[in-house]
Amino acid sequence: MYRPGKNKTPRRPGQKKASHAEKDPVGVYCRMRPLGGENEECCVEMISNSTIQLHAPDGLKANRNGEYKETQYSFKKVFGINTSQKELFEDVAKPLVEDLIQCKNGLLFTYGVTGSGKTFTMTGSPGEGGLLPRSLDMLFNSIGPLQAKRFVFKPDDKNGIDIQNDVDALLERQKRDTQPLLPSGHSSRQKVDPEIADMITPQEACKAENVDEDCCYSILVSYVEVYNNYIYDLLEDAPFDHIRPKGPQSKILREDQNHNMYVAGCTEVEVKSTEEAFDVFWKGQKKRRIANTQLNRESSRSHSVFTLKLVQAPLDADGDHILQDKNQVNVSQLCLVDLAGSERTSRTRAEGNRLREAGNINQSLMTLRTCMEVLRENQRCGTNRMVPYRDSKVTHLFKNYFDGEGKVKMIVCVNPKADDYEETMLVMRFAEMTQEVEVARPVDRPICGLAAGRRQRNQAFRDELSHRLDDRRGLSNAEDPAMLNQLIESLPPLPPCDLVDPGDDQTLPRLIEVLERRHRIRQLMAEQFNKTANMLNSMLQQFDGQLGVKENLIQDHQSKLGEKDNVIINQRTDIERLEKKSKTLEYKIDILQKTTNLYEHDKRSLEQELEARAQKLHQELSERRLMEQRMQGMVTDAKLKWEKECERRVNAKQLEMQNKLWVKDEKLKQLKAIVSENSNGNGSSSTERPEKPERASRDKYSNYGQKRSALPSPLLAAREINPVHRRSHSAGGEKWVDHKPPSNVDLGTVMQPIIPNAIQVSSPSEKALSKCHKYVLRHQEIASDGEIATKLIKGNVFKTRSGGQAVEFIDVETLRQECPTAPSRKRRSGSAETPDNVEGQENWAPVASTSTAPGYQKRRKP
């Protein structure tokens, strides 16, 4: 269902979106401020009234090897250093004010580097009023006598206007008069602030033409600032709490039913004169955030937006009252924006809050540049890229203006000093790009169907009516003697008094009789009047006496009442003092309570942390003790292991050396025997071999061969290890579960336990056990001789009563690897050695074992 707009700014999306809609480029103007000193170097030169030229300063050329060249930029109009505020207003702001009266929106903002004169251009100074006070003065000079009474138009807090009748407006005015301290109680008769006095001289006042006199007008002003990308209302009078002071609350942007952006909850003040409007502006200006930086003594730290909202509604057919039709109410607004200047922190040396403010200012200005670039690209290339209005509150607030809701103008303020050359060049590039953006031309307001000249005819009728009423009052003043005539007629009438003859005895006596009668009536009336007067006097005296008594009584009561009032005032003072004290104590109690809660929370957190650390420390101590015990066990095991290993190696080395020594002794003996035989001669026929000498040296170390467990001796390497072959129990036809842990080492030998019909698993499971009858576990360990021994632990699988699987171990087989060429550490008893066997022992070669796989010995342990 269609709902008519509540007096919003007229929006016509159909006309705005039409392809044939006329568009105008953004009006960009340039204003140059004079240099601060005569010795400062200038980098900006005005070539014509529409062109300026930038040339790099000498120092920058030297630093950059002269890569910067002179560049020229064109504007709609350039205002030099000698341009007055009035000339600037005539060319830039005056057309916007005229469009405002014709129900067209407008946006005017200043842009530039910090310290370039933006605030002076917008606000001005005493004697040199800026664009804002001149716009207000022109607006009120144009519609001053045509303004509606206060509170006839009332904002509805939804960017709309409600029309109130005369009774409601009168009640609002009376309420305002009874509460003069309210922020809405501005009056044009208030004393003007000396700081804003003489902004505009009477000679500079101007007035708009073609103002519709058949309408009633009202002006509403609002003033907000965008600080750190938050919107604050500068006209909001929040109650100040001395006990719990709070900062200003930020506002949010909303979209009305006509898709226009507005600041929700913003204060809108109705003003009736230029002085009152500028007083409201100055009140908000004093709240604006301004700080001292190295580049500007009064640098604006926020973007300010002063909005003039003009409400106009036509008069009825009689030209006497406002037409009570909301659809006929037109609302137009003019936004005057003073943007904060862009700055580089390397020059301002900002820190803390100043650094944060500079970052937010530069970010919002960068968003404005990005929006302009996207708009230009969409218009020139026909693309449909989304414009990032929502990235900044400034661009989001003025989204409707760039979408065709009014004219847009920008004044680029330039400081020509050489220090601002790089920042000024960036500003010029942005201004040059902005001129290429086109905005749809606003449409004209709808024409009211009532006849023109209604106000003049009504005024003429009122003048004629007042003239006739004045004539009637003059005639009524001449009828005052009527009371005297009534009194005369109440007396007896006089008889005819015509005397014809001096001797007439009838007329005179009759006349004397009538006069005497009149005299008696007069005396009676006088006596009655005296009696009545005396009675009234007595009554008045009585009343006076009673009144005196009453007055005395009243005075007594008043004195008592005054005493009571004094007591009440004292009690109220005490109560207020106690209330303040109570509030202060409550505030202190709250602070102490919060502090206590914080301390308790910190205490609990510290206790928990202490307990956790104590537990962690206890756990670490226990782990440390376990680690110490484990390390001690490992050290002890390693010590015993290495002691055994050293003893084994020493024994093996000694035995080897003894064997070599014994062999050499035997060779020497044999050689000695041969030599002795040769010396005795060849004639000897004795063929007997000498007896084997006794090995006294071997008897000395005969006990070492029984104790050692090292590698076998080469003398015993050819002996058969296991002549009787016994088949492994795992070679049957049963189904086995071959459990091979992942930690086992692959020996890479030929002899491996091969089990047919086996399921190989790394960890046993009930599913695998249920499918087999046998179980074998491969276990590896280091033997006493340092080699790896593999054990096959076998068992039978059977079912338990609960339905599970269990293993009963019945046998253990051991697979041990031995090197056949290594010297044996254990002499085998029962093998007789002859000298023939001993002779040539040093040159023996290793003989392979007769087992199924060379180098392995298979033993069975029950």
C-alpha cells in the first residue's frame, strides 16, 4: 500500500534514473590565501581567472633531481588573494540560496590542506563574514515578513515535518515562554555574542528575487560534526551530571521512506532571524573539536556539517491560514560543510589522539576521492561499479546529493607556500578529477493550483476592515450624554411658560408650583442620597474595620507563613545538601564496590593462577623425580651394560692374544725341533714326532673360556652347530595370528619364520583372534653378547565364557644371529686338539655351518 511522504525532501526516482535527464558537472572553485610572510617561497601562481600554475620549489627540485615540472590546473573560477568574502559569496553561495528558496537542495563544501583557509572561507571573521553568515542573512532578508509563527512546523524525528494548528502552536509558544532556559528558547531579542557581531554590514545585505509571497516559510538549522568517523550533535544540550559525567553520545545515520539519508536524533532548532541562527551556529562551533598542531594553531579535527532546512507551505484560498495538507509542504535543505584538512604526520609530528584524528581525517578524505573516482568511471565507461559510500560517514551522509538530489559545489582552498607543494598537488589532482563527475540537475517544485496574490488580497481586506472599525468607535463616543437626559426626564415636566401679558396670574403661579415640586423632589432625593451615603459610609467603615482585622490576621498568618517558608527553605537546603552528599557517597560506594569487585576478581584469579601453578609445580616435581629415577635406572643399566661389554671385550682380546701367543710358541718349538734334528744329522732313523709340549700358559687362562659369552673362536667355527634339525611348531596346517609389533627391526637375513595360513597384524584384535586357532608374537631383545635375538612366543587361542577370545602361551622359540668369522668367546669342551690341528691354525678359513641358513642358530626353550 502506498504511503504518502511526510513532508520529506521531494525525491523523484523516475526522473532521476531517466536516461535523458540533464546533468551538470560538479562546480569546483579555487581560492588562494595570502602567504604568511614576505620571505616565504610561493609555489602557486594565478594565470587567469580560471587557471593556476604549480611549480616545484627550489629545494624540492634539488632533492628530486628536477623531475617536477610546472603543471596547470583549470577550475570554474579562481579567486585570488585579494578576493573579498562578498565576491566569493556572489559567485558561489548565492545561487545555492536562490535554489533553496525554489525548493532545490544544495551541497557546498570546502576542501584543502590543513591551514589553507577553509574555516575562514566558511565562517569568516568580524567585519568579514564568510559564506555561512551571508547565506543566513540573504535567506532571512528574502523571507523575513513571510515567515510562519513559531512551532507551526514541527519536525517528526523521521526527517519529516508535521503541520500544527494555531492552538497547538500557541500552546508550544506559551510552554517555551514559561521555560526560558530551554535550548529551544532562542529569541531574536537576545544579546548578540560580541564574537559574531558586525559579521555583515548593512551595505552588503542582499535579497533573493522571485520569492513566492503566497507561501509561509520556516527555517530549521542543525549542526553536527564527524569526529573519528562518529557523528556528534553539536546543538544537543545533554544534562550535565557532576557526579557521573558522561561524554557526548554519537548519532547514527538512517534512511527515510524516500531513501534520503539523515542523522537520527539530531537537534533541529527553529530560528526567526539571522542573529538567532548565527547564535545557534556559534553555540555549536564552541563545542567543535579544535586542536593546536605544528601547522595550524586552530586546526579543525573533525568535519562539520551545518544544515539549513527551509520548510514552505502554501496559504489557503482565503490567503489567511496555512493549507493543512502535508502533501503540499515542500522541504529543501542546504548543507554547508567544512572538511578537516589533510595532513602528513611527518610534518605535524602528531602523537596520541592527534595521530589517531589525523589518520581518520585522511581515511575519510581518501574515501571521498575513491567515491569520486568510481562515479567518474561509471559515467565515462558505462560501468556499474558500486560506489563505496558506506566506507565513511561523510560520503554516506551526502550520498543523495551525488545521486541527483541537488547541486554540488566545492571550494578548493590553496596555501601557496612551498612547504605544502606535495599536498597541494594531490589536492589539485582530486579537484581536476571531481570536475569530470556529473550530477543530475534537480527538478522544479510542483505548482500549487490556487490563485496567485492571495496574501495581498487578504492584507487589503484586513486594512479596510480595521479602517471601518475605527470609524464606528468615533460615533460611539458621542453618545455619552444620554445618561444625563434620562435623569432630567425623571423630574416633573415644566408647564408652558409663554408670558403674553405682565398681569398674567395663572402662568407664573403654575410655574412656581412646578418648580417648588421639583425642589421638594430634589430635596427628597438629596436626603435619600445622604441617607444612602451615610449608610454606605457606615457599611464601608464597618467593612474597613473588618478588613483591618482581616489584614492584621493575614499579616500574622503571613509572618507565620514566612517563618514556615524559611524553615522549609532551610529544610530544603539541608535536604538538597544531604541528597548531594548521599549521591556523592553512593557514587563513592559504587566506586568502592567496583574496586572491591575488581580486587576480589583479581584475588580469585590470582588464587586460581597460584593453585594452578602449585599443581603444575607439584606435577613437574613428581615428573622430575620420576625422570630422575628413570635416568638413574638408565644410567645404572648403561653402566652395567658397558661394564659387561668392557669385561667381555677385554677377555676376548686377552684370549685372542693368548691364542696367537700359543700358536707362535708352537711354531717356534716345531722350528726348534726341526733345527735340532737337522743338527743331529740325516742318519737318524727316528721318525717319531715330538710330543706336544705342555701348554702351561693356556692352563693359566683356562677359566676364561668357560665364563665369557663373546663371539666364537675361529678354531671352533667349522664345528657343526646343530646337526639334528628340528622342524618349527609353526609349520603346521593350523591358522595363525602373526603379531609383529611395528618396533621390530628387519634383520634382512635368509632365515625368516614363514608361517602359512597366517594373518599378520601389528596389534591383536578380537576379530583376528576369532578367525584363528594359534597365536605367535615376535619379540626382539638384545642378547648378552650384544646381538639381536628374536623370540617367537606361541600360544593357543580359545573362547572365553563371556564370548571373547583368550590366548594361552605354550612355547617360546629363539632366533639368534651369529657371525661365523668372529672369534668364539666360549671354548667347547670335549673336542680334542692335536698339534696337527693346531699347526696352520693362523691360516684357517671360515667354514659354513651345516644349519639350514648360514649364520643362524635355532634353539628351543621349553
